[in-house]
Amino acid sequence: MPKPEQTQTSLAISKPLEEINGGKTKIPLKKYRDPQHLHPVTNMIISLLLGILALTCVFPFIYVIIISLTSEESIVRNGFELFPKEWSVDAYRYLWSMKDALFRSYGVTILITILGTVISVFMITFYAYAISRPQFKYRRFFTFLAFFTMLFSGGLVPTYIVVTQFLDLKNTIWALILPLAMNAFYIIIMRTFFIKSVSESILESARMDGASEWRIFFQIIFPLSLPGIATIALFSTLGYWNDWFNALLYIDNPNLVPLQSLLMKIEANLEFMRQNMDISIMQQSLFDTIPQESAKMAMVVIATLPIAVSYPFFQKYFISGLTIGGVKE
């Protein structure tokens, strides 16, 4: 049996505050600080630290741009400098002398990046959506099949045989697209995204209204999954843009060489010329006019700048796709 004092105390606590002692008792309430409103000093320190961190991330690319605009004589004489004594655009003039090959490689890279990203996004989202739905009978088998390929692969030689002999894709644009179209890691990301973000009750309501699976996917799933789709689209875009290994394996036609492969060939030629200094006087004078180090940095700028410029357009969806499911409401 509870004691009388405990019963009276519990009854008093259960009453509204106005009724306790005729509303004369004032109970002090603990003040909670809103985490969104920081102290000005704390806010300034955090902003300063984030600014320094952002600068350390951007500084290497800025430094590469500065070196690409430095004269070759200044680099040879003083090394790499943040504030060079002599500025020059000879590196870009040297690359401009090969503008036909560069523009052609740019066109090939842009084509395979856009076409490959679209194909990759649709293949990955279709696969991930199927294995994320509980009514799909074989979802466990296909989930294991995707996960198994993350641990074990056929290897380089079987892949080369399949692409060149079985599919006969050598010296075609599809040899640069299809090998990168499917990615098991992206499938797992989208599967988790569909499970966490798309409620099954919404899909059941659409099915009860007579919507087909294709209509459900394109009118309901696709709009709700834009953050996740943008995330894997950015990953696929980076993969296609930076790919050079498939061109090394499957492409012999100079008209189908992508940008990264062409830049690597230019760099290899510069390195070969540098290592073979025992050449004639005429060739030596020609070699001295080539901006070797600044040209390498200019190639980095040419290869990186388009992706760096396009990233801000993906940033909002990219961050949303990475943080989805991180906080459970």
C-alpha cells in the first residue's frame, strides 16, 4: 500500500500548475539552449575552421592552375612557386597546337559520359528497385548475385575475351560504355535508398488504383528517388569521364580515343623525350621550346575543370542522397 504522503504528492503533481497552492507556487523551469543559435564567438570559430578546411580542399587545384600559367624557365630555375616571377600561357598554346585531337577526344568523352551515365542509371535503378520490393520472389538471389560480384570477378582476361570476341565490341564506342554500365556497389546504394525512402503503402495504393509497375516507377518512384539517382549519376559520370583503361584495352582507332587516354599519351611522349636527351641539336632546340611541367598541369586543368564546374549543380541532390536514412524519424 502506498503511503498517504506519496499519494498526496502524486495527486498534487498531476494537477495543473495553476491549482497548486492557488497558483501562487512558482516552479522554476530549466532553460534549454537552442542548438541552432550558437554563441557569436563559437559561431565565428566554427566558421573559421570550416573556411580553412574548404581552402585546403580547393588549394591544390588552384596551385595546379598557377603552375600551368607559369613559364617553363621559371619552373626550371626556381621550381614550383605560389607566386611565380614569370607568367606564361605557353602550356596552353602547346596543347592548342593539338586542338583537333583534343576536341575530338572531348567529343568522344562527352558522348560516352552522357550516354553511359543514362544507361547506367536506368540499369542500376531497375535492378535495385526490383530487389528492394518484398513481393519480388527472387530478390534474395539477385541481391546475393550483386553482392557476390563485389567480392569476386571474372578477371581481366575473361572480360577482354567477352568484350572483344563474344560481343565483338573492339574499336566501337560501346566498348567504352558497357563495361562500366553496371556497378554492384551502386546497386546496393539504390536498394537501400528505395527501402528507406519509398513506403510500400504508397505503392500498394497505386496498384489498387490500377497503375502498372512501369507507371509506378516513372511517376512515383523516380520523382521520390531523385537524390539517390543524382548520387549514382554523379559517381557514374566521374567513372566515365576519368576512364582511360578501357580505351587502352579496346580502342586502336585514333578517332575513338577519349580525353584521358589522349592526355596520358601526350604525357608519355613528353616523358619519353625528357628521358632521351641524347638527340640531335635540332631536336634538342625543339625539345627546349616544349613546356613540359606546365603542360602536365595544363592537362590536369583541362581534364578536371568541366567536372569541377558541373559539380555544384549536383551538390544538393548528392548530399541528400548520401545522408538519406542516416536519421530515423
